[in-house]
Amino acid sequence: MDENLQSIQEFINKIGAVNDAEKKDISGFLKKAEKTIEVNNFKFTRVEKELKTLSILLEETIDELQKKSTVVEQANKELTKTLKDLKDAQQQLVMAEKMASLGQLTAGVAHEINNPINFVSANIKPLKEDLADILECIGKYDQRE
């Protein structure tokens, strides 16, 4: 029996004003109180263990969430870097397309300029030969006169 309940039992047994039937009833109440105290102590112990278990689980869950948060933050950094790299690559592709278009335009302009120049250049040599023939003929004509 609990020490406090034992003290109450002894006190009641010493008192002369309480008869044996009342002492027996009080003793029964004290035994019921002792059982209730034991049950409550058992429940309290179980609740205390459950709280410790929940506390441990909560700490583990917090640790896991922190680890997952770190992983998510790292993935976010990597995705941000990848996005920046993709935007840079896109800008480079746009610039390369512009340069290619400029090159095609330049080649077209050069072709359009070179065609007449090549035509003139190609016809200058025969004209020189024809001019030389004409000058020779003029020189022969002048000698006759």
C-alpha cells in the first residue's frame, strides 16, 4: 500500500471514535484509492513513454524535413543555374542566327556587285584586243593617206 494511504490507515486504527465497521469501510475505500492510484500511475507512465516516443519521432521528422529542405534548396539552386545557362545559350543562338543572316545578306550584296563587275571585267580584254585592232587599222589608214 502507498505510504500516504498506509499512514491514513494507521491513523484511523489508532482513533477510538471510529467503530470496526467504519474502519472496515474506510479500509475498503483506501484499497480502492490505492488501486486507482496504481492504475493512474500506470497510465501516467504509459503516457510519459508515449510522449518520449513522440518527442523522438518529432525530432527525427524535423531532422528529415531539414535534410529534405536542404536537398530542395540545392535542387532549386541547380535549376536556377541551369535556367541561366539556358538563357545564355538562347542569347548566343539568337546572336549566331543574326550573324548568319548578316553573312548571307553580305554574300548576296557582294554577289550582286560582283556580277556586273565580272561582266565588265570579262569584256575589257576583248575590247582591248578590238581597240588594238581598230588602232592598227587606223594607223594603216593614216599611212595610206
